[in-house]
Amino acid sequence: MSGKVFIALFSGINVGGNRIVKMAELRSFFEDLGFSDVATYVQSGNAVFRADKDDAATLTKQIEAAFEKKWGFHSRIMVRDADWFERLVAQNPYPEVAGEPTKLHAYALEREPTEEEAARLSEKCTGPEKFEIKGDVLYLHAPDGLGKSVFAGLIGRTLKVPGTKRNWRSVQALLEMAGKAGSGG
């Protein structure tokens, strides 16, 4: 079993009936690129796969370019390895809401925000939400759910660091899938 397990998070696909990408097509797309143990999770676009390359940045560029060529639009893709996901779950600052996955979200950010960027976001966070940034992850606790959260809508615009969010159920499912791919079965 060669290679390393990665998880690709797509943003901006299958939202509101636009930019439709079928998960079966996404699976074969990854297989055509030469990746193995490919599995997808829910329509928002998540793929677990095994690659011989070790560098997430290189993989991101390769997959983004091939994706745009095939589907004709750009999707920002975050590629992270299984260790990153394990750390994300282990460092969750809101373990008390981990059992309520609609109230807890993790944003995979393209880079770690600066203190200034984080401070700007703090000013906008007037409750009931709480957030914490650890490296290139932003954890959001939205007690009324994401749909009702005004603050959640401000995160991207205020932080200005590109990212893509997943609820805690997706995070846990992807980690579990990565574990299965990693154990070779």
C-alpha cells in the first residue's frame, strides 16, 4: 500500500442548483488523475484519496487545474492530509458541542490569519457565536445553527483568507474515511 492519504475539500460546487458535479464523476476524475482508494462524501464535494506525492500544495494545483479543465469553472480546493484532520479534531476548542454537529463548524483556511485579521473578526463577533483560530483552522460554534448566524456570513469577507467550511459531522466522517483508506480496507 503505497502513498499517503489526503482529503480534498471543494468549495462552491452543488450550491443552489449551480455548478453541478456528480460525486460518481468526481470519483472517476480522481481515479483518472492516478489516485487510488478514492471515496467521496456528500454533495458539497469532499474526496478522500491516496496519492504517491507527499505535497498538499502540489496536489492542490494539479487537481484545481484538471478540475477547471474538465468542468469549465474554478473551484477552490483545500487538500489536507489525514494527520491534519486528526489534529483538527483533537484540538477542537468546543468539545461540549461535538455531539451537536450542526452547531460546530471548521473552516480550512488557505493560510494562518495574521493577528490583525483575527482581531478584525473578533470585533464582528458579538454573540451568540464563538470562534477560535488554531493555525490554518477556524472553529466556529454557532449555538443557533449556521443558517441563522449573521456572523457566519461575515467570516469570509472580514477575514479575507480564503477557506471552506464543513460541519462537525462531515469532519468526523472524513476523518473516519481517511482512517479506513489508511488501514487499507
